[in-house]
Amino acid sequence: MKLLKIILGFLLLQNTIVAQDAVHNYGNIQIHDDGLVGFHMDVINNGAFNQNRGLVGFYSFDKALTISGGSNPMFYDFEVAVDNDLYIDNTVHVQNNTNFITGDIVTNRTTSEVNINFLNDSFYTGESDNTKVDGYAAMSKKSEFTFPIGQFDKLRPLTISSISTNDYTKSAYFFEDPNTPSVFGTSFNTGITANEILAVSEFEFWHLEGTVPSKVTLTWDDDSNANLYGEFISDLKVVGWSIEDMQWVDLGNTNVEGDLDKGAITSKEFTPSDYAIITIGGKANDLAILDGIILDNYYMTPNGDGINDYLVIEGIEGFQDNVLEIYNRYGRLVFSKQNYTNEFNGISNVDAVVSKNVGLPSGIYYYIIKLNDIDFKHQGFLHLTTLEEN
């Protein structure tokens, strides 16, 4: 195919102004079947840019680029090779192919209406941890689709399979605690569940909007800490925060693949917009009561007031051959003690994420206690609030 390459730095289109570091479109730009337009600067689109059949690409190796303006562009083929990411401030529609080469497509997470929208039979290639949609992706007129979404340096796609065609469905991934989400203005308390044996991830979640009953497939990796929610991957399930009931509910497990370090899980059928967010969960850690010892989930506020200053495991003195390990939300060891005797006060003794003898930040940790005397192992949560936050 013969390509017509238009280098906009040297071309003045009718009603289109190339000025400073941006292309301002006030009129009508149209790319024909064999056309190729490469933008090396920002695009401010306030005119018609939606009757295209060729390729529109964004290319930069030294700075970020932005698509903005009052009118949403529609591209046929769309290519992104922007090392420092392409930011879109208004929705970009794609009719055919999106080619991720380098850099993310970044959207504003405060509004799902700003997204890259994959229309009809459109598709994409080249997605990876460093080439994805960091923010909201959408799809229109499809019944099945995998959103190429993630955050930071991780691709965490969500696949949807609906019973009929979706007019418009959007999704984004958040690598953050649903108890303290950054943009939703509310807490999705992981302690409020439909039943007491349901555990909910405190490390990540997905936001999915859609009105057609669907099954979804979520993925996990090392940072998901899936081992906290089951001894086997069959123990895992998709869970969602019910908007009506204001609690986490079990959305099922109809298929699961992989292992506890990396895998994918498929839910039962549900209507996405009935749930504010969804994530991965499983079985809650049961309170372990053995002869002479109680193992529970713990809360610490090491501020010197004599209340919850130490991790006190009642009865541990009766099991002197023990090992305690404490891990942060990323699975990094932050405290380790053989023959533990209730001395942990929020200070790490391991050279890892923080230095030894340095107070750990507030957050959710998990501990593993091994009672070698009776060949017993237990895992639970530790909620830590530091002095500065009391």
C-alpha cells in the first residue's frame, strides 16, 4: 500500500494552525484510506477530526504528548510511540486498530467519561506492562472484550463476556487499597462482607461500568498476595462492593487458572453497574484457637500509651520453638524473629524495603507464625497505625 506521509510541522491545513508545540484544529481534518499522519506535538482538537480511514500516529522520544480540545477525535488506525506517555484529555474513539509501541495512554482517573473507546470490531496490539491504558478504556457495540488496562508498571487486564452487545462499557485498574481509594470519595470497607468467611483484597481493585449481565475475568500477580485468600487457587473468587447493600459480596468462581503467584479467575454472571468496584477475594483467615494460644488478626498503634503498642500473641510463651515473620502489602519481609516473645513494636529488623530499627509506615501487613512444637502454621492480618497518624 502506498502511504502518503504528512509531516505537520511543515504543513498548514485549512482551518488548522501549527503554533508553538501544538496543532490546533478548528476546521475539518480527514485522513483517506492510504494516508498516514504523524504528530510529534500536542493536538488541540476543536473541529471535525472523525472521518478518517488511514493511520494517525503520535511519536515522541523526549517528552509527553497530549490530545485535548472540545471535540472528540475518531481514528481508524491509531499508533502510539511516546516514551513519556500520551495523555488524553478528551475521549479518543478507535474504529480499527490501536498499536501500542512505547509508552502508556494515560487518562484522568477522576472521570470515566474520558477514555480510549474501542468501537465495533476494533482491536489492539502491543500491550504490555509499559504499553497499555493507564486509566480508563471503553468499548462500544461488543459483547466480549479485554480491556488493556493497568497502572504504573503493571498491565492488569479485565476481560468481559456479556450475554448481549454492550452499548458502552468502561473499566480501569487501581493498584491501591479499596479501604482508602484515591478518587471515589468513599471507603469500600473490606471488613464489611455479606458473610464472615469472605476475605477481600486490600491491595487492588477494578472499576467496571456496564448494564448488560456479564462474566468477568480478573488477573493477579505477585503483588496481589493471592495466597492471603486461599491455600489453593480454587479458594479464590471475584468479589464486588454492592451499591444497594453497601457490602462486599461473593461474585463467584466459574474458572481459575495459574498458581498463587500469577493467574486469572472468572466470575459468575452479574450486572457490572450494580457494583461500585470489584476485586479478588477468597476465604477469610479463621480465628485459630489452640490449646493455650489464640491467633487472630491484630491492630497496633505504637505510640507509647501502653495500648496496642506491641504485637501481643496471647499464649505464645507456651510455644517457645516458634518463628514469626511479618510482610508488607508487596510481600516484602519487614520483621523476622525466632522464638518470638511479643516484642514487635512497629520497627523493622530486616534490611529490605526500610532500614533496620526504622518505624514501619501505617498500612496493612500480614504475618505468618510457625509453631514448630506442634507442627502448626497460621497466617493473619496486622493493621498498623503509626504515631504520626494517631
